[in-house]
Amino acid sequence: MRREFYLQDDRSNKFWTIEVQGKELIATNGRVGAQPRETRTSYESAEVAEKAADKAVLAKRRKGYLEGDLTQLPDYRDDLPPRFVRINLDDYDAQYVGKTADGGQFFLTFPFVPRISSSGGSFVALYLFDEFGLLREARIHEPSREGLNTQSAVDEFAQSLLNSLGKLRYCDIKVAPFAVERFGIQFGLIYEREDIDEDDDPYCSVIVEPGNYMAFNPPWDGDYDT
């Protein structure tokens, strides 16, 4: 069976397909809408060819390719977000990033809404991603709703969230921008693009919201402003 993949983001509009025919592995690639380039590779058996195909698919997924019907892709736009944003482990706002034993990725952070009168406050957010950087789950908690009235109680609660993930490895991660809504508030790594002047490149960023306390910019290599 032929499998189809694509990569559409702020820099790319590419496709890749793969198919095993007997002992032969057939792959095509190119820019979406362009004539495909084909590569054929022969193996000693169909089983070996299948394993090679699985390995190639895994490599493409790790580069950000998504599986889907190439005939159903939307027209490419130049305002798409990056496929990945790197978050480098540090001692500041990225203390709690890394990977779980199953290869998934996590980011524990503390969003906030500037307090105005009686509204606003801080949150504890644990974002879980698959090994390819796609959001799997967002566990967002409001300390006041959890009965957490001191900073030490919030810290202990955050640690319990991390403990619930089992064995962890703290390290840099690469994840896709996303947005979810909780408590009537938008949370996530949210892509923003501003066309300041038609003669200049647009200003692009991925911001950790709410609170705008981490702002990532091209080339999305892990550096952020606070």
C-alpha cells in the first residue's frame, strides 16, 4: 500500500510517498504540485523492504512530515506556523521540559493572567506531546480551584504532576505550536505573525500564553525572550 506524507509550514511545502512492491521500495518526493522525483531500491526480500519502509517513515515523521491524502491538501499559504519550535532546557522558564519513557515529550509551565481587580491569576499547565511533537493532552489547573493557597503547595502539586508521568529525562524538546481553551482562556504555544511593512519581512513569533512570558522567534532554535 502506498503511503503519502506532507510537510507544510512557514518554510516548506513538500510531499513524500513510499510503497513496497515485492522486494522493491519505491519513494517519491518533491514540492507539492511539482513533478515528483522517484527512487527505487531493491532488497533481498519483501520483509526487508517492509522494514526499510518503516524505518524511512519514522525518519520522515521525526522531521515533521504528517500522513495524509495529497489530493486533499489545502493551498499553501506563506503565513503558516513553523512545524516545530525547539524548547531548550534551562534554569528559568524551561526548567521542566523533557521526554517520558515511551518517547513522548512534556512541558510543565506556569501561565498567568495579569490580575485586574478580582480576576486573573496563575495556573499550572502540563502539556504532553507525542514523539513527533504533536499535542496529546493539556492538563491545566487553577491553584485556587485545587485549594492551593501557598507557593510551596503549588510547587508540590506541580511535582506530583511530573511524578505521575513515571520515569522522565529532562532535555530539550521540539513541539508543534498549539492552542487550547480552559476556563474561558486560551492556552498554548500560539503562533503570531504581524506584517509591519510591505517592504519588510513579517514579524513572526510563537508565544506561551496566557501571560506572554516566553516568546520564540525564527529560526525556532530554542532561544526565547521574556
